[in-house]
Amino acid sequence: MNVIPCSIKTLKGLYDISGVEVGQHLYWQIGALQIHAQVLITSWVVIAILLGSVIIAVRNPQTIPTGGQNFFEYVLEFIRDLSKAQIGEEYGPWVPFIGTMFLFIFVSNWSGALLPWKIVQLPHGELAAPTNDINTTVALALPTSVAYFYAGLTKKGLGYFRKYIQPTPILLPINILEDFTKPLSLSFRLFGNILADELVVVVLVSLVPSLVPIPVMFLGLFTSGIQALIFATLAAAYIGESMEGHH
Amino acid sequence: MAPTLMASSTSKPLLSTPTPNLPPPRSIPIMAKAIPSPARSLLKSLSISPRTIALGAAASLAAAPLPALAAEIEKAALFDFNLTLPAIALEFLLLMVALDKIYFTPLGKFMDERDAAIRAQLGDVKDTSEEVKQLEEQAAAIMKAARAEISAALNKMKKETTAELELKLAEGRKKVEQELAEALELLEKQREETIKALDSQIAALSDEIVKKVLPTV
């Protein structure tokens, strides 16, 4: 019975003290449709960071790599290893997909923690990591679904759908359900983790101004990296799973 | 209504604990009215209406009607799907193409080529080592041939020497045998001569013995 006042009070309290603007968006109207401007802006910044650093580092590759080139070669090797481990020998065409997925999510997540977005005052809502909007994570999860369907269909043709009745037709509903749970879990895991992460940091900062939030911030960086890795690894695993032969 | 914890930095209520002496269920509508509307709209935005909470919390609250809320703060839309989704998806695909063009493909190709070049150089090194091996084999073959030649020459020489030696031996033996035969012949002759001489002596001696034994004849 005391649940209502308690939860509402708590929520309101948290809401008031932190000034956390959960689910507040700056809307742009495009035709009849609305768009979350703050997500779009931060995603542009993330894309600009990615493209800019890549262009600067890899513009003129040297035989003996140094600095930026070395770093990006390491990243590429890492992505190749990841794809190879999950997809197998035919990983080549999937490196751009997995790599972009990893880099975009990773830079997005870290931008939320490292870039001082809050300096920029928006008329409404606030800038944050693009991945703390459900639209972004779903927009990343759906192409993953499309990708693994595409991978399976091009590899095995219509025989791909045989996997739904394997090992036994009884599992058909579960196998079909899996196609829905995969993007759902992918997007919600990323969204939840990043949103919770930023909320925790913001709330802690407003509660205890000085040193206490710092470990949580580092934890946030760690979580962000892990989430990017998980997303990319799972995407690759799904693709590999739909490409592997069923006997 | 409830004792509130105050944050040191702000004067806003931080956490509130429920009062121990709660009003009876009948007063719930009034209480619901007392709920600050911002919090309510926040709840609504989380797609949890106070009503749902009430339902979940206690069945007796299920019927409690809630008044319309004033929009003091805008509805917080956490699960607000709109054009952002396709926009980000499109951005992602464009980013993928761009990164593929300027990063993944060229740098990957560059790295593969460098790998191939290093491998080729390593292969070259292996080739020279093969050459060395060939030379070594050649040297071994030459050594073998030389050894064979030497041993053949040695054998030949040995054979020749043995033949010569045998010849000499045979010659020496022949000579010795000849000498032996000559010596034996000489010995025989001497013996015969001695025997002849002895025969004549024996005749004389026997004549003497006969004379001495028979003086009166």
C-alpha cells in the first residue's frame, strides 16, 4: 500500500535532485515525422571522430607502422580475429560490418563518458551517448538480423530455413522466437547498460560532488567497452551460426 | 508527509521513506491527487501508470481512479520510436561503406600485401639456404668421388705391389730350389764317390785280413 508514495517520491526525488533528463528529447520535425535531434547530433560527432581519425591515421600507410596507423592496424587485426573466431574462414566480407558495429558502438559509448556533452545547452533535452537512445540500439540490432538472414540465405539458399526444424520440428516455435529475441536482446542490453551507466554517474555526481563517482566512471568506461565488444561478438556469432552447416 | 533525507548540496528531497501510519485505502484517491504531477508524468513515460503500480501493489487499489495529469514536465519518452531509427540505421550503413572504403579494405589490403612481401622475402631466404644445401651436396659428391678415386688407386697399387712381390718370391723360391737341387746332386755324387772309395778300401782291408788270418797259405 505504501508502494505508491514510496516509489513515486523516490522517483521524483531522484528526478529533482539530479536534473537527469530521462527520455527528454529535442525534436526536429521532418515532414510529418519527428526525429531526436540530440541523438542525431551526437551520432554525427561520433561519425566525424571515427572518419577523421581514420583518415588522418591511414591516409598514407607506411610499411613500418607508427602511431595512429599502428593503432588502427591493431584495431583491424582485433576485428579480423573476432570475426574469424565467430564466423570462420569465410569471415572476409563481414569485417566491415562487424568492424563498423564495434567501432561505432565503442566510440558512441565512450563519447558519452568522455566528451563534455553537457556543456552544450540544448533548448530541450540534452546531449548524451547516441547509444542511450533506444532508436539507435534498435537501428543497430535490426541490420544485424538482416545481416544474418542474408548470410544464411546466400550461403545455403532456401535450405537455410531447414534450421528451423532442426534438430526436431518440435523446436520450430522456439527457433522462430529466436529471430525476434536476438535483435530484442541485442538492442535492449546495449540501451539499458548505457542508459543505466550514464544515470548512475549523473546521480552520483549530483549526490556526492567530489571523488566518489570517479570509480563508477571508470566502471562505466569498462562497461561501455564490454558492451561494444558483446554487441559485435554476438552479431558475428549470429552471422556465423546462420552460415555454418547443419548436418 | 514523509521524513525526507536532504542532500547536502541541494535542498531538494533525496529519498523519502513511507510514513508508518499510512492512511486507509479509502483515502487513496486523495493521496493520488497529492502525488506531484511531474513524478506522475515520469511514471507514465516509463509506461508504468500509477494505476498499474496500484494494481501490482494491492488489489484494493485497483479501482482507484486517477485524475488527469497536468503536463508540468513533458512526457519522458524512453521508448519513443520515430524517424531517428531509420536515420541512425542509414547513418550506420553509410558509415560502414565509408569506413570500408577508407579503412577496412585499403588498410587490410595493405597489411595483406605487406604480409605477402615479408613471406616472399622469407621464402627467398629459404631459397638461398637451398642453394647452400645444393652446394654442400655438390661438395659432398666431389669428396666422395675423390675418395673413391683414391681408394681405387690404392687398391691398384696394392695389387701391383703384391704381384711384384709374388713374382720376386717365386723367383727367389725357384733359385733356392735350384740351389738345393744342385747341392743335393753334389752331395749324392760325393756320397757315391765316398762309397766307391770305401769299396776299394774294403777290398784292400779284406785282403789284409785274409793274409793275417791265413799266414800259412
